[in-house]
Amino acid sequence: MFDRSGIRSASKSGQERQPLNRDDEGQGSNEEPHLTAKVANPTEIGKIAYKIRSKPATLYLIRARPIIAEMERFWDLLNDGTIETQEPDGREIISSMRRAVMKGGGVEWHETCYCSPPLRHERATVYDQFFADMEIRPLVSTTALEGESFWHYLEYRKREKDNGHKDDTISVTRYVPVRIF
């Protein structure tokens, strides 16, 4: 047979040989009862699925004032996976913040929510820590938001802070190269 030097037999190592399934637990026999499961009525399952699917999603326009002292921590949470892995709304929060714009000292974004009241879970877990004076209005359809990207603002602010700039000034402007012909 094959010589497998790395594998020793139980008899050569002085160990007692034991069956893989000790005490014959779980071994099939005609005397043992089979496992059974109760299956729900398919019509009941359909009713539950209908209730879940019939809960309407609403699109909202949110306007809020960022709490400047907390923006660095917000940026870190947005990028380290903490918010993204939050269920059920983490990915929606990330997407919303990527679409958000700075406008008139505040932030505006669209967000889809199933809660009543609107953004209940999002506010309790994230938004109320980083935004004040939130205004939430339902929308019929998505509208184009105009303003400086909030995501880029947070990114720029974090980079400036890491480069040793003071935190007491707020600037939403960025250097944009201009070509003169």
C-alpha cells in the first residue's frame, strides 16, 4: 500500500481506537423515530409575504444642518464599514450620503424609507448624532439636487484635518483647476 509517513495509525501511537460517531448517536435504525418538521400552510406563507411586500416605500427629501464637530467621526463611520453593515438601512444611508449635497450651510439628500414616522431607525442610530434641524418631506419622484458634494466635503475636511489644519474654519470650496485658452 502507500507509505504515508505523516499519518500514524492509532495502534502505533498508543491511542485507543474510537469510532467516529461515539456511542452510535445519530445512527439510523428502524427503531428510532425520524426527524419531522411542521410545515406551515402555503396560503399563510403567501399572506405573510404579501404583507411584507405591500408595505409602501416612500421617497423623502431631507434637509439638515450638519453638526460640524462630529463630521470627522461621521466620515470615519461611513468608511470603516460600521454604518454599511447596519441592518436594515446601512447601505441606504451610505448611498444617500454619497448623493447628498451642501446647500446654504446645510445638507440635502434623497432617501427611501419604509418607517412610520419617516427615518425613525436611521435617525435613532445615525442621523441624530451628526445632524440637527432635520426637515423631512415626501417626494413623488427623484429631483436633481444642486450644490457641492457632501461626500467630497467630508473627504476634503478629513484630509485637511490629517494635514494639521485647524478645525475651527469651515470651507466648502475646493480647488478646481481651470484651463485658459
